[in-house]
Amino acid sequence: MDVNLRGKVAVITGGTTGIGYAATELFAREGAKVAICSSTQKNVDQALSTLAEKGLEVYGQAVDVSNREAILAFADRVEEVFGGIDIWVSNAGTFLKMKLIDTPEEEWHKTMDVNLKSVYYGGLIAADKLRKRGGGVLINAASFGALIPVLGSGAYAASKAAVINMTGSLAGELAPFNIRVVGFIPGLIETPMTADFVATKRESLASQVALNRLGTPDEVANVLLFLASDCASYITGTSVEIAGGKFCVQNPANAWA
């Protein structure tokens, strides 16, 4: 099936590792012109080098997605390089593993700035850049923690719950400009960000999932490709779970006993 991404311009924040990198490679293979950013130039350079070895040319630069001037300037630069933007994926995020009652205020603000304020900026960029293209797709990264918080990551869960809410608001506001807004809710996905968390709890974590395993970045990227494509033309204002049936029943492990 042709998902009709050839020639489209897609921006993926946090596109150098994990889910973001998997989406970057997949979108590029499907013919999109892709731009990525990360918080450090080292991560950007490593990702661009790996992609180039695979015959994929991607634009990238270091950007603080929580800084208004920096992320808006990045969007301007992508527009200069590629002539416009059709798809914006607000994927960059930070995971704070700390109880709410122990969270210093500065860490609270950092989590909200990276995970939530950057999504707000993505909405502003969509209203400008995607609107000028006659429409497009804005995709926001939420988390299963937004649905069922995990003890010890309250600030992270709160930021991602707000992303789901904001996705609905932006979908309503941007619909008249032919811009769809969707969120995605990854479950237990093996990425560099979750590696330490998964290392000592793999069996316990898998037992929460109906498929009895953790997901891969590629499995999430496949869904993002669909959501960004014309195949999902009547999907907006909602967030899609990509979680392998996590807690679809209270006791999923019993089926595997």
C-alpha cells in the first residue's frame, strides 16, 4: 500500500534515538523529506551518520525543544531547507523517575517544559507552517503513564496526561485548516530511555501485557507512519494506544500460565 508520503516534509523532534529514530528511518524510506532534532549535536551527528550509511539523507540539528525561540527557529530553518512542513511529530521527551513528593520544583518545571511546553510549540508551528501548505498532520507523544500513573514517575505521568488533553484541544482548533492532530500512547517499549527501567523488571513488566512481551520502536513507528498518512484521513482528536494490550484485562499473565 502506498501511504503517499513521497515528497512530504516531516519533522520529528527527538528523532535520533528510540521511537524517534525508528520513525525517522521509516518515514525517509517511504519517500518523505525528514528533519530531526535532539538536545545535543553529538546525538544528531551519530543519527545522521547511521542514516547516511543506509542511503538515507536527513536534515538535523541540536535544538532545545523547550525553548520557544530555538524551536521556532528550527521550524523556520526546515522550511528554508525543504520549502515547507507537512508533518510535525512532537516526540522529544524526558523521563523523570522520582516520586512527586520528592520532586524538586526545578525538575518539575524541566519535565513540563520538555514534555508539554514543546507540544504547545508544535501546535503553534502547525498553525503557521502546516497551514501554509494547505493542511497536514501534527502527532504528539503521550505515554501509558498518562492513563495509569506509575508510582515513582508522577511528574512525567502528569505531563503526558496533559499531552492527551492538549491533543484534543489542538485538533478542534486546527481542523478548519485541514490539519489533523493525533496522539500516540506507547506502552512498554524497549528504548534507550527505558533501558534501566526494563533491565531488572522485564518479566514483571511483560506480565502486564496481553502479548506477554515488550514492544519495539519499529512497531510504534509503523503506527506513526499510518497516522501521518492519508490512510488515517478521518482520524483526529484522539490518542492511539500502542501497548500490546497492556492491562486490557486486570490479569493478562493468567492466559500464559
